[in-house]
Amino acid sequence: MSWLFGKGKSSNEQTQKHSEFEPDSHINEKLGFDPQQLTSVSNIISSPGALDPARLHPLAGLEKGVEYLDLEEEQLSTLEGSQGLIPSRGWTDDLCYGTGAVYLVGLGIGGSYGFLEGLRNIPPNSPGKLQLNTILNHITRRGPFLGNNMGVLALTYNLINSTIDSFRGKHDTPGSIVAGALTGAIFKSSKGLKPMAYASALTAGTAATWSVLKKGILE
């Protein structure tokens, strides 16, 4: 039937073709293992010499460990008086930590006040769902409002304070008080001179109180 289906391949040709696709020994030496003997990733890892760091590129530096990857960004700030309650690498850390912490404090205080306010304003003889909805409405109104305002104040204060410190070359209480006064004035600048003065005095007093308290804790 070879005239119908074509001439079949001889056993010698099949053996020769099969041998062409067999991996050579030098390929196995390069890989460090025989691919035909592997069934899972664990076999590759456990194969002796398969994951030898010395055979990788020299720039990998795995034989040195990871302790040599000391980044300069991890060094703490060397500005006089700049270290506070939390170790800081510079003004960016102060900006992130300070703004985030003040925002969370404002959110918690405002949410607590809203919770108490919601309890006082629950309609009498109202069902449970209405009572819960009343409390949640007051929490979501007071919490984000106070948190957002305090976050903006903290963001502005840290930017101004870091600018003053960079010009003066040190961080101290007088610089913090000036930064607080400017922050309050800018925050209420659209309300007129009187609100600006009140806000400036309030934020300056808060900055002075925090500076004295922080100094007392650190010392």
C-alpha cells in the first residue's frame, strides 16, 4: 500500500531523526541538570550546582549578601534639632508623618464628637435602622470635616517649617512658632484680618506647646 499512502520511513531514518533532538551532554553541563530528569521546580532547586551564585553574573553580587545595599536615603537628617519623637530622614518624612498623624487625630476626634452628637439627636421611638443611620450621618459629617481641616493645617505648617529650617540651618522652637503663625494666617486669609489674627495666634500657640512638650519628652 506504499503506492497509496507514500513510502514509509525506514527505521534507520527514524533513529537518526530522533537522535538529532536528544540534548547533548554539553547542554546539560551548562544548565547544571538534565532537563529530562526534572518533573517539578523542587527538583531544579535541589539539584546540586543548579543554583550556584558563583555561576551568575558578577553584578548580581549574591555571594556578598544583601548588607552592602545600604542606601544613602536611609541616613537620618543631620540638621540641628531636627530629630523628633520619630526618627526622620528629612523634611519629606516630617511632611508625611506629621500630616498623616494630625489627619488621623482630627478624624478620630471629629468622629467621636459626631458619635456623641448623633446619640443626642436620635428621634424618640425610632426604629433601630433610623437610629444607626442618624449616628452614622453625624460621624461622617464631623469626622472628615475636622480631619481634612487639620490635615491641611499640618501640611501647610510642615512645608513652611521645613522652609524656615533650611534657610536658618537648624530647627528650634522660635522657627516652629513663626511657622504656626504663618499657617494660621494663610488658612483664614479669605475670611478677613480678624479671623486671620485669631487663627494665627491659635496655631502659633499650638506650635509652641507642641515644641515645648516634644523637647521635654526627648530630654
